[in-house]
Amino acid sequence: MLDRLNGFWIFLVFVIITISGVPSPARAEQMNTVSSEYQDRASELLDILKGSQKEEQFFASSFLDAIPVTQFRALVVQLQAQYGEPLTIARIIPASKQDGTVEIAYSKATLAMRMVLDSAAPYPVIGLQVTGANMTDDSIGKIKPEMEALPGVAGFEIAEIGADQASIIESLNADRQFAIGSTFKLYVLAALSTRIANSDRDWSDVVPLYRKSLPSGILQDWPEGTPMTLQALATLMISVSDNTATDILMTELGSNAIDDIVYKSGHSAPDKTLPMLNTVEFFDLKMPNNADVRELYVTASNNEQRDLLSRYSIGLSPESIEIGNLANKPQHIDTIEWFAAPSDITGLLKIIEEIEDPVVKNILKINPLIPRGDALRWSYIGGKGGSEPGVISFAFLTKSKSGKTYAFSGSWNNSEAPVDNEKFTLMMNRLLNLVAAR
């Protein structure tokens, strides 16, 4: 819920320097030839990844100002820990004389790295970004035992979404209820989209900024009363997991609209996730000074829970919430949360897929949650994730190059210790890559 998944969170994207005036390699393939300077730098890149320690001759000073050598070397070690030793250059895909993608074969995977050179001699590297990773001889059969071995409990479901139903491709603990963090915001998006499809609201409707929450997001720092369209709020809620945008939308929609989506999507345990808490209520109920109310809340019926939230003014004063209490270790993730099984998320993604509104799909795809090179394996990919200590969760709606639509969802919970976001992110990314290749 603190959403470490937003901003600089995917470890694969480990170096990003602002690059202007050069085209993306996404459209390149073999349209351009590799310059001798680019070929030389690619060879030097392999040597540096092997530990030559010649970064100061390889990178431009602007790069090293942003990413010091010590930091870069630590990232190189991190890549080796995940993917083994770098072995050779698999291929180079040019986009221009100074821009392209270098694929480096590691012992466990092939990594795609976008590399951009300065246009002037001696052509130092001004930008480097890992844009994808394809594991060697990978399979879903390998990933499942890795996921089962994680401390706590983890699960996933991959389903092909058809006109009538979803066909399960593979799953693990798909019917188990997990804390899903900010992935719950997809329920809010589906409820809003349904209201708009029914002409009850419009994307262009304007509401003032109110009911501020805490980060993640940006709106908590904006002036009170700033006019916001529903589309802008929904976009921020999904793309940067803005909590203030989420709470405003939940207020505008009302609890019944969100409850309806929970039931319509076929949630297997609606009493566990309803009433759907807004983010300030979530934070507030987890505070140490609300222990008495929390104990009453977790044993109460849904109607009693709604009454408790109102009677104790839970969530009405975000200023009194000490966010540091939630930053370092799992806090009540088995009781105060948003819950769904991977199979429940499949049902939710099916509803979203069936909403014939391009705005919804465009909002979802702003932040695909995986490296750019891997996202390009799909004709469409959109998603939402959520994380907090002890919780990480993902939901992806994808369309393959062959035209098939898939729902991916996965969660990992550990009530005893923080989970390894990077490890689980990689597992989900590997699942996506494997299905994209079908």
C-alpha cells in the first residue's frame, strides 16, 4: 500500500539517463546498420559487465554525475547475482548510428540493454537501460516450485479470456485469499468505468480535490480544491497509484458501486474484502492507537464494520497517521487489507476487458510494470501492482501478437517479514515472457 512498485521500483530498469533527440529502438529491427563506434562500445560494455572497471572511459561525465561508478558497479553485481556471469554479445539491434539495443547473453538469461552514445567523438555512452530479460531454458514448471519455496505463501493464475469464459492455463494457490495492496484499485476503476458506460457519469466530470490521503501518489501535495476530471483521477490512481485520487473516486462512486463490482466479478470471499476500505481508513486502522477498534473490526460483520468506521471516525484525519509505523515490517496484513484470490482477479480483469471504452485500456497501459523490451513482446499490456511490507501483488491484462487475450495475476504474502519485491517481480515477468512466446 506504500507502493514501492511506483517510481524507481523495477530493478531491471537500473540506469535511466534523459535521452532526447533519438528514436526508440522499438521500431528498429534491422532498418539501420551498426556503426563501428557502436560495435566498439558494445564490446566494451560486455567487458565492463564482466568487471573490467573501465567505466570512466566508457561513460560520459553526465552519466557518471547521475550514476557514480560505485553505484553502477553495485548494480552490475546485482545483475550477476540474478542472471549469472555475462558471456557474450548475442546480437545488436540498431535504431540509429548512436542508439540501439545490445543483447547480452548471461549464463542464466539474455538481457536486452538500450545503449545510447554521444554523437561526438570519442562517442561515450550517455544512456544505458535494461529493457528486458529472457531466462535461458525457462518454463512455468520451473517457476512454480520457486514460488512455492518463497517464505510465507504465494500464488498466481494465468488464464486466456474468451467471449464466454476464462480458460485456465496454469495456476498455483489460485483460490487462496491474498492481501493484494493497491491492486484493489482495479475494482475502483471497473466501478467507475461501469458507471460511465451506463451514462451515470462522464470522464470529463470535474470534482475538486478533497479527502487527501498519504503517499503513494502526488495529489496529497496539491492545493485543496484543485479541479480534477474523473479521467485524470483514474489515470493517477492506476499509473502512479495515487491514494488521494483513489479515495476521491471511492467517495464519488459510493460503496454500493464498488460492492457491485466485487460481486459481479465472482469474488470467492466477498465478506473478507468488504467493506472496501479507502486508503486513509486502511492506514488509520493499522495504527497502534487504534488497537481496540481494530480488534472489534476484524471480528465484526460487514454492516458492523461499516458502523465502526463511521462511529469512530476512522480515516477522517490523515494528519494523525504516523506512516512510519507501516514502513519497515508487515502490519496486520492478514486482517486489515484488501483481499482477493488470483482467480478473483481473473474475474475482475475479464470485466475490465469487456468494457468497450478505449479510455480504460489507455489508462491501464501507461505503466506496464515490466521492462520496456519485455512489454514489446505483447500487442497490448496493461496492469496494476501493489506492495507494502509483507505484501506484493500484480494484475496484468494482455493481448498477444496472435490476438489472444490473457489475464495474469499473482500475489506473495509473508506476515513475518518483508517480501523480496525484486524476486517476485522477476517471477511474474518470466511468466509473462513465456506466455507471450506462445
